[in-house]
Amino acid sequence: MKRFFWLSCLLFLTVAGWAQTGEVRGIVFEKGTGVPVDFANVYLKESLQGAVTDENGFFNIIGVKPGNYTLFCSFIGYDSAQVSIKVEAGKVTNQNLYLPQSDKVLNEVTVNAQGAEKKEHVQISQTKITIKDMTKLVTLGGEPDLVQSLQVLPGVQTTGDQGGQMYIRGGSPVMNKVLLDGMTIFQPFHSIGLFSVFDADIIKSADVYSAGFGAQYGGRISAIVDVSTREGNRVKQSGKIAVNPFTSKILLEGPLKKYKEGEGSISYILSYKNSYLKNSSQYFYPYLDKNRLPYSFSDLYGKVSFMGANGSKLDMFGFNFQDGVNFQNVTDYHWNSSGFGTRFLVLPDESRIKMDGFFSYSNYLMQQTEGDGKPRQSGIKNFNIGMNFDYLMGKDQFVYGTELNIFETNFDFTNANGRSVGQNSNMTELSLYARYRKVLPRWVFEPGFRLQYYASFSEFFPEPRFAMKFNANSKLRFKAAGGLYSQNLISASSDRDVVNLFYGFLASPDNLPSQFLGKDITSRLQKAWHAVVGMEWDLAKNLDLSIEGYYKDFFQLTNINRDKIFENTPEYADKPEYQRIDYIIEKGLAYGLDTRLKYDNGNLYVWAVYSLTYVTRKDQFRSYYPIFDRRHNANLVVSYRWGKKKSWAANMRWSFGTGFPFTQTQSYYEQLNFKNISSNYTSSNGNVGILYAGIDQGRLPYFHRLDMSVQKTIEINKDSKIEVVAGLINAYNRANIFYFNRVTYSRVNQLPILPSLGLNWKF
């Protein structure tokens, strides 16, 4: 009873304290367009209490004593705005602000806003990418792309320009969840590794979490890429047309209900881009073999947005992404991805709860045909719905939510030994999570917890998470994070090829080995835990350094059995189990050190990254390095803008990486077919058989490449401009390996030197 009494008293005093003060909330909009302004400073002049707007332009100032105040807002590139308000005890004052655009440069405002964000958020293993960041990279053919920005992040490895996959801090692609407005995208990158499925001009931001991510994300054990798209123009019809040797694009956007200050609006955005490289390369790059760049793809995306006067909104979107590549006499590969979804945001007037959620459905199918005629296809249909609730507490934050994920897999694959693996299954996953952020003068603590329930095989998996930051002073900060993670999706690919185009998906199987390294296998899940420590150091104005060390323990992994040579049927019961089963259990480690140096003064931008990485895998019989174990990786990006209104821009990127592991060819032999009893082995001609060396014991040559571009912007009028972009891929024509045909003993290199000229018209 005593505990209950004191708890009741504490709750009463807390509520009484809230009742003696008021709150100020609102949205900061760009005047004339209605676009929310994120990371703007909002404060009360009299008390200096304030807040920084979030990604939706929303701000919330709590604990304000009753009285009359001047609410003030400022942000770089805008004139300031202010308004007189009255705050009453126990009530919420809702007041929106509208910032007029300006040519003034308010560097001190930028520093203050970024300083508050760095101090009050842990931000470990997290990078936010915007369209401004993407345009600072070399724009291939004049069009920026998200994949190029991802490739230069700390801890990110790619296996090549063509057919490449993305590996983030030791995790394979299936261990990385890529989200588009809450929807899972199962194949976000095209076969030619220069382009993603996302149109950069529709991206609002992309948050990349390379390790130790919080409880709001689940279902993957390595990394998260969370892409959010923007709304269409609320004021006028506008668009963009782009043409270059690689791709062409058209983007249209505008209001369905025109924006007026203080009122709601409806807008749309529609984007279509396609690649005709398999045809255009024969004209623009005649020095290449006719079938050297046989790539084609198309990406269609559309969204309608309903925006309320108080910032609440509803988005409805749909997409269709397609990809194809046909290397004659080698492989023919294509995939199709389509889907639709909704996303909503409810901003409170009186309630302390901010709510958002999503609903989506997608259908993905990939197919590959090779000379052996064996089936290789993988399909996945996915439905998911989620709700998030953000309890408004000023600088502190309490977020909780739930997600339901249902998917169906259809998998049919033939391995290198000619043995088939198939699966057709339906899976249901349910998750609940909660995350709390407490901001103290020097410390930030962020505990979290996620509970994953895999209903299809009745397994609960608790996932505790934790992150923290210590502000040693205004320039030096230390941070750490860790957590437990699980997932129910695995992939299948051949680790014996230099490049894998086929990347299949299937649910965690039930026919796993009963034991692994002497321990009983009681779970079908893949599991891992992360630990990350790091520091941020503001070395000087516009110059900062980030260093992070990470450790990922993938203590249970499921893989396709590469050693299967017999069907698991009674006639082969006398054969060893590891030669009959479809799947095996593995474990792995990934650890390393990432360093990033950034300088940005508005005209000159420098981004330098170095990563030291170690990745190992261990199955029942051996330890080996997976094909993405690149020991050293470095990227240097330099961008410079000059001239009147910065109409000229030059970008450069140099990439370097030590060799990836690969499985060497030990010898060749003649394969004879003895199934026909009338065969005469003395006169029959067999096929070429390959005897492989140990898995991934060799190393490919170093990779390095220099890309450059120069851009000139010509302003026609205030609403229209033309951009002319000249680019050069692989400027010094480095011969980086792409594919090696073991039978013909011939090597095919990745992209040679490729000049380009692009033209973009924005209107």
C-alpha cells in the first residue's frame, strides 16, 4: 500500500506540474508552397525555450509558463518569421509558421540546428541522405541516383558495377531491409550497379542504419535503408525531362487541389525512367563488344498526397519496377516488382500522441535461364501493415508501435551440381516495440525493446536494444549501441561465381539439421547481435570526423547446401547427410573500423571514407571467407560549385577496394554419362567437369575507379532551367574484373571508360 500511495502522489504531482504550464505546437511551412521545413529552429524570445522541427516540420515546446510570448523561427535560405501568442496553463497553443524564401545565408542558424541534433540524438551507425547530398556525387549521364550515395557510405561494399549486390558491415543483401514509405522492397538495385529503382528527384530522405539500429526496425539482422518520398508540387504544374546515353526520364507533378495558406491541399507526383543501354551502347560506345552491356530496365512510380491544414496527411502510392539482362550463351535474367500502399500521419491538436502508419502489398518475381535449361526462379508476395505512436515529451521521446507482416514465397532453384531445391510457403510475423529517449545535459539514453512473434512456427523472439551518447564538450561526443536481431527470410545464390545475378528468397525452412557443432537446433530463425562504439569530433568550422568500431555476431544462419549431390530419398539413405539435405546451419562474424571525414562550406564539399572489415563464415566442416569479405575499402568524393548563382559544378569520385574472395578452379576432367548402359566410355565424348579448390581461398585483383562530371545550369526564367552534364566513368580505363568463364578460360571486365553527355530540362 505504501508503494501505491507514493506512486500515486508522484503521478499527481507530475500531472499538477503539467497543469501549471502550457504547450506550443505547430508546423513550419515554406511560405507560398506549403512544403514543411525540417530542422528549423523555433523558440520563444522571452524565455528562450525552443525546439527543432522534425522531418514533417512539426515542433513541440513543453513546460511553458502562462503568459504572452513571441514565437520566432529561422532557417538557412529563409527570412525569419515571428508571431505573438498567448500561452495558458494546462492548454495547448497551436500556431503554424510560414518562412519566406531568401537569398540570405544564415550560417549561425545552421550550426545551431545541427549542433542541437548532434547533442540530443545518438545517431550511431546512421547516415541521412537527401537529394542535395546525391547531387554532390558524380551524376552518371546527368542523373543522380541513391545507389551511388549508398556506395560511398562507411561500411558499405559492392561487388561490382554490373550485377553487383550491396553488403553492409558484413551482412549479405537479404540481411538488409530496404523500405519505401514503409513498404519492403526486395530488389532495390538494377543489374547494372549504377542505378537503383528509386528516382532521386522524388526522394525526400533516406536513413541508412548500418548496425545497432533501434527497436522501431525489425525482421533483418544486419542493416536498414529507410527511404521516404516527397509530395508533389502543391502550387503549380511542374516537371523534369532528362535524356542521356544510359537512361531517359520524365517527371510530372502538381496540385489537384491548390495549396492556400491555412488550408489543406491535394497533389500528385508521377515518375517514369527507363534504360536502353543494350541498344544505345552500340552507337555511343562502338569500341565495345556488341553484347557487352545488354542491360534494360524501367521504373514507374506515382503518388497522390492529401495534406491537412495542420500538417496531417495521407499518401497513396504505387509502382512497377522491371529489370533484364541477357548475356548471350551465358545467362538470361529478369525480374519484375510491383505494388501499392498508403501512408498516413496524424498530428495532434490537443492530444499528446502523434500517430503514423502504413499499409502495403507487393509482388516480386525473378527468373534466370542458363545453358543447362534448369529452372531458377524466385517469387515473393508481401503484405504488411504498421502503426507507430509518438508520445510528445519535448526533447525526450517515447515511441511505440506494432507491425503485421505476411508473405508467400515460391522458390525453385537448381544448384551447381544439378540438384533442385524448392519451396512454396506462407509466413506470418507480428511485432510490438517500444523505444524511449531521455536527454540530459551531457547524456542521451535510448533503451528499446522489440518482440517478434513468428506465428507460422509459433516462436517468440525478444530483441532488446540500447543506445547512448556522452557529450564530452560542444565539439566531442562519444556513443555506443547494441541489440539482438532476428529474421525469417533467407537467400540462395552460388558462392562459386565471381558475380551472382540470381538472388532468390525463401522463408526459413523446417528441414534443418538437428544439430550444429554439437548443439541442438531448436529454432528456424537467423539471429545476430550487434555492438557498436564510436566518436564524433567537430575539428573546425565545416569540418567533422566520425570513427566507429562494430562487431556483429551472426550466431545462427541458414544457407543452401552447396555440397548436395544426392536427392534426399530412400535410395540414397546410405549417403552422408551433408550430401543429401537442402539446407545447412552456419555462423559468422563481422567486425571492423569505419572512418569518415567531411568538409562542407557551401561551395567545396569533401567526403573521405576508409573501412577496415573482417567477415568470416563457419559451417559444419569448414571456415571460409564469404565473397564480400573486402579487407580495405576507401572512397573520396570532391564537389565544387562556382560562378554566378553557382551555375557551374564539378564532381569527382575515386573508389578503391582490395580483392574479394573467390573459389579457384583446381583442375578439369571429363564428365561421362553412364546412365545409358549401351554407352561406350572408350569412344564417347563427355562434358567438361570442374574440380574446385577450397571455398573462397583465392583473392581477386584490387578494384579502383575514377568517375568525374561537370555541370552547367542555364536559367531560362524563374520557373525553368536547363542542366547540361558531361561525365566520364572509369576515367583512366581500369580493367576491373566482372566475370570469368571457367570453361572457355576467358575474362570479362567491368565497365570500361564511358564518356556521356546528359541534358535535363526542369520546368
